[in-house]
Amino acid sequence: MKPQTAYNELVRHSREQALLASCIELVGWDELTQMPRGGVENRGHQLAYLSGLYHKAATHPHIGGLLDTVTSSPLVADAESDEAVNVREWRRLYERSIRLPRELVEELADVAATAQQAWANARQNSDFSLFEPWLENIVRLKQREAECRGHAGVAYDALIEDYEPGVTSEQIAALFEALRPELTGLLAEVSRSSRITQPRILLREFPIDRQRIFAETAAADMGFDFERGRLDTTSHPFFSPIGPGDCRLTTRFNYNNFGDSFFAMLHEMGHGLYEQGLDSARYGLPCGEAMTMAIHESQARLWEKFIGFSRPFWQHFFPLAKEIFHDALHDVECNDFYRAVNHIQPGWNRVRADAVSYDLHILVRFELEQMLISGDLKAGDVPTAWNEKYRDYLGVTPANDAEGCLQDSHWASGQFGYFPTYTLGNVCAAQLFVQVRKDLPGLDTQLADGNFSDLLDWLRENIYRHGQRYPTAQLMERITGRPPDHQALIDSLRGKCGEVYGKSE
């Protein structure tokens, strides 16, 4: 077979796989937003069946033969060409997929679907024991997956590979080792400040129907296309890229906490803008798909924290917020609201965490995940270990399981290895934002005027249009001149703390 013919066949197969993946994504979205509880068992069977079909097609020996035909051909001579990028990623995914038996893939999908409902029930009742056997089962399956995938002595590294190829737990631990003293030092400085913020401004009565109006208005103003997306409610915020023209955002609304829903929406909207900015003509091909999760999370964190927590952002949106939430905000000035948004105080909740303590929440999860996968921590011991780490790292103790180890849905869905990408993304977001400010010197004025188009165009040009062309480190170096570096994040946090709290006494 000629290389071009083989390549064309791989393109056809890749697009078919993308369609099947979109069906799996849609069924999963429905489970977490619309499905009645009684449908969980059948939904697990559906997801297992669809995942099995996907795996069978992805691992067919014919795919390996096609890849062999094109891998050393002139088609891929230019490493940055669409063809070379596609073949590189197809080869990587194929070699990872063939190491997993189909029955394991199906069992993981089935168990995760039921575990999601068990987690939601356990969280609602604040009773970890209701989720414990499901977590135990998922950990067992993920351990087996890691062994099937293969690793160089650390099973957890095989799971990170799904989200951030080439990054190891040792590298992530080194990043946290550099970040932790800086973050705890900043928290100590803030605690010594005599300046007072009023975070309870955000804890007044905010009618949910008006929260939705404000959230959708803000998202549309920032560039999210509601003709090609939507916003729904769920227990734990997430986004679902169903396919071109269909990107689903979710959030959870809290009548007495404005930030709980709005900033979660901004985070998911950042993911959504990335997905909507991909080249639909390349849909189903690696060159038309989003980069690694670190880059994806960088977009979510950039829009949530670096834009949504900025003064220019609220100079534009606070008058609208005051109009929509008149009863709650009639006596509040923009500066007080801005300072409330940027209040720094360690707490138990990751999604609502302030900018300084956020990565300490990720550190807790990163360390517990490693211990679970290595077998050093049993599922039943998670609540105690969780609370101990929160006392050590953040100086707080969750009041119950719902506030503690049941607050995230990631483990229920089997997403071990995902959490570190939040911090990797945070680091990249800070670094990217420094470059944005250099390239768009009038950005603050634009944001205050409600003009987000230049920022969105910059992201489209520098990140979205490339698909998976460049690995994370290479992409960051192309844009900023250096690979991911935590210093930009620390500098940003120091600047924000100095603005809001002044110098420590």
C-alpha cells in the first residue's frame, strides 16, 4: 500500500473514532446532568459497550500496519506538518491502547458510571462509607491499568501519561517543592496584614435565575458562542466537548454564594473557548484537537483567575452585577467587591479556593493519589489522611466528608493523574498572561471597556490553531521564550497580594 493511501485510511479511521468518542461524551454528559438515578445501571452498561467498541477499533492490527507504512515515509518528513503531527499522535495512542485488554476498558467504564452516582449520594449524605467500596474498586482497576500500560517503576506515572505525556510524578513533586514554601510564605504575609476585605459580600442572597442570566451574559460578552454551546447545572462543574458546534458547560448554583457558581462557570468557559477555537475542518484529527490537559487547564485558569479576578474585569461587569443583584449589592462599591473577590483565606474547598492556596489543595490530592495507586493508602483511610494533610498544608480541617474527601468527582470517574494538570496549567496560565500583557499593552483598558476580542484572537493565534502540533514545553517556549516556570505564578500572586493587602507588617 502506498503511504498516501495508508494515510488517507488512517484519517478516515480517526474521524470515525472521533464520532464514536463524541457519542460516549454525550452519554456521559447526560448521566451527570439529566439522567434519572434509576438509569445508572443501564448507563454503565451503555458506556461499557461504547467504550469497548472504541477500544476494539482503536487497537485493530490493521491500524498498526497502516502506521508502519506512513511512519518513515516522506509524508512525515516535516515534523510540524499536519501529517507528521497526526501520525505521531496516532502512533502514541495506538501503542498505549494495545496494552489494555478490552475487558478492562469495559469494566472501568461500567464501574465509573455507577461510582459517579455512588459518589453523588455519598456527598449528599456526607458519608464516605457509601463511596468507599467503589473507590476501592476503581483504585484496583487503575492499578491494573497502570501495570498494563507499563512504567519505569512508578505506577502513577503511567496514569499521568493520559493527561500530560512525558511528565513524571518526580517532576511534579519538584514543582510542588518549589511552590509550597512560596505559597505558605504569602499566606503568612497576608495573615499579618491590617487591611480588611469583606468576603461576606459574596455570601448574600443571589437569586439563582439571576445568577444564570449574569453568567450567560458575561460568557457571551467574553466570546463564548451559545449557538455552539450551552450552560447546565450539575453536582460538580465540568465541560463536555461533544464536537464541532456543541460544547457543553456546567456549573452548580448556590443561592447564598455568588462565587460558587460564577467562577466555576468562568473556569469551564475557558475550556469551552478553547474547544470552540479549534479548527472544525480538522475535527477528528490530532492537529485539530486540544493540546494536553496542562494547556487546557491553563486556558480555564487564565479566564477564571487572571481575567475574572482582575480589577478591569469588574470595572466592566460590576455595574451589570449591581443592576441584576440590586438587593444584594445596592450598598456595595466596585472596589469593595473586587477586594472581596480576591480575599485570601485558606479553606476546605478547592473550587472556591483563593489564588494563593489553590495549588496546596492540588498538592493534597496529588500525594493521596500516589499513595492510593502505590498501595500505601487504603480507600478506607482516605478521610483521615485527607484531613491530616489539610491541617498540615492549609491549617484547616473539613467539618465532614462532604466538605473534605467527597468534594471532587474525579476519583469516581477514574481520573487518577488529572489533578496535577491543574497546577501545571496554573503555572502555564501565569506565564502566558505575562506574554499577553507584553503583546497587548492596552489590555487592561480593553477589559475595562468590555472588549475581550483582542485577547481571544491572541489565544486563537498562539494556542488554539495549533491543535496538538507542539508538546506543552515546546509550545510554551515558542510563545514565551522558555518552558513552563513557576516564577511567573509567584510574581503574579505577590503582585495581587500586595495590591489587596499591602506589605506585611
